[in-house]
Amino acid sequence: MAFPAGAVAPRARWRIIRLHGTDRPLLRDAVADDLPALVALESTFPGDRLSARQYRHHLRSPRARLRVAVSEGRVVGASLLLTRSGSRRARLYSIVVDPACRGRGLGRVLLEDALVQAGRAGCGRLGLEVRADNSGALALYRGLGFTEQQRLPAYYDDGMDGLRLDKATDPDGMP
Ligand SMILES: CC(C)(COP(=O)(O)OP(=O)(O)OC[C@H]1O[C@@H](n2cnc3c(N)ncnc32)[C@H](O)[C@@H]1OP(=O)(O)O)[C@@H](O)C(=O)NCCC(=O)NCCS
């Protein structure tokens, strides 16, 4: 069944409602104390990982928005949004969920939050690049209405193609 862009499919809505219950993670801006947890999360990422040094840089940068999802006092997910001076297009540079917490709607919540954050930063669109073989991430992005803009041949170090996707942002949403 197809849903209009931006709409939430019933199954996903159920998951989000569940996240709003006792185990609902808190989304907040990352702070320096989150660094070890961020690096640990990144180690579960398939290739092209962000280093502690890069995270430190993004934490200080006014152009970066680093968000973490915290559940029971533990960082269980993160997203990194980058903006550029003079550009109305933000870039989702990274999104990752702790493997033990995947499949429960957290990636979707982080992505919806990124759309809101990008909109509030004055960006009308949120773009991202994803490995063409990352079917899980692609399902997440497409499910939220991201559409493919461009194929990027051999974009990744191992020769894998990338896909550039984007979507209009949501400045009025409730992260
Ligand atoms: C991609 C990632 C962030 C998804 O996080 P998640 O919390 O498991 O995702 P959600 O539970 O919110 O899933 C949302 C939707 O994405 C899709 N999806 C997510 N993972 C999937 C998978 N492995 N296979 C198929 N579909 C998947 C589902 O369609 C789901 O929709 P549904 O709720 O209707 O079932 C997570 O798998 C991850 O951290 N992967 C490693 C890092 C990575 O690849 N990041 C993206 C780089 S561009």
C-alpha cells in the first residue's frame, strides 16, 4: 500500500507510539561526554567511519548538528547533520542506531528529527548519500519519502556506487 510523502504508515506509527511509552528514547544535542559512546556506535557502521577527532570537530562546529538518542541513560543512536553557509540544502552525514536497538523505529525517529533540525536551520531540503547496497538504510529513507536524485558511480572506497537522495524538510515538526 502506498502512502503520500511525509505520511506515516500504520505499522510505523504503532512503533512510534511504542517509542513514546516507557522505552521512548530522548533526543538531544550531543555533548563532549557522549564522545566514547558515539565512537562505539560508529564502530558498528559499515565502512567510512567517523573518528573521535572528527566527532570533536563537529561538536564544536556551528555548521554541524550532532544529535543523540538516549535510552535508560545510554546513547543508543545518533545523527549528524551538516549545513553550509549560503546553502539551503542540509546534508545528513551520518545516522546510526545501536545494533541491539534496530528495527524498533529509532532510525525513523532520528531521521524525522533530522528533517526538523534541518528545517529549523533554514534549509528547505535535506540530502544524503548512501551505499547502493545498504538496503536497510534505503528502506528507511524511501519509507520517509526521500527520492533518488543521482547515482554516484564508485563513490565509496571499495568501488560501491552511492545514491544521492533528498527530501523537503519539516521546520514545523515536533522532534
Ligand atoms: C539504517 C539504520 C539507521 C536503521 O535504524 P533502525 O532503528 O533499525 O530503523 P527503524 O527501525 O526506524 O526502521 C524504519 C524503517 O526502515 C526500514 N528498515 C530499517 N532497517 C531495515 C533492514 N535492515 N532491512 C529492511 N528494512 C529496514 C523498515 O522499512 C522500517 O520501516 P517499518 O517501520 O515500516 O518496518 C540502522 O540499521 C543502522 O544504524 N545501520 C548501520 C548504519 C547505517 O547504515 N547508516 C546509514 C548510512 S547512510
